[in-house]
Amino acid sequence: MALMITDECINCDVCEPECPNEAISMGPEIYVIDPNKCTECIGHFDTPQCVEVCPVECIPKNPDHVESEDDLMAKFHKLQDQG
């Protein structure tokens, strides 16, 4: 699954620079995660880096974007080919 940022986000700015896929950006009110770019850091790290640094724990899995670990790895490879 891709991750998502809930409305508990305090706009602390720590998650955005941690994302190796540049999937996190500022939305209209809080940060948002592009599910087309989020691999939960598979291919880069063992754990999602945004979740590791978030001080308010507002980054759960997005139930609207269910993906297996294989799906996330395929997305990682696709993003690497585009870069």
C-alpha cells in the first residue's frame, strides 16, 4: 500500500525531505503523499522514512491503494527507470 498523511499533520516539514521518491509535497492545508510515487521506501530502506521521522504519527497505510510488496518493488523499478 502507499502511505497517506492524515489531518493530524502539523506541517512540521520533516517528512518531505526524507522521501527518496519525492512522493511527499505540500497540499492545500497539509502535506500529501502521491500514491503513484510512494513505495513505502521499498527499494531504498527497510522502513518508510516519513513514518520514522513523523513526530505525531499521522502517516498510516492508505486503504484506497492496496499493494503487495512485489507491487511496491515493481513501482520502485519503474520510478528508477523514469529518473
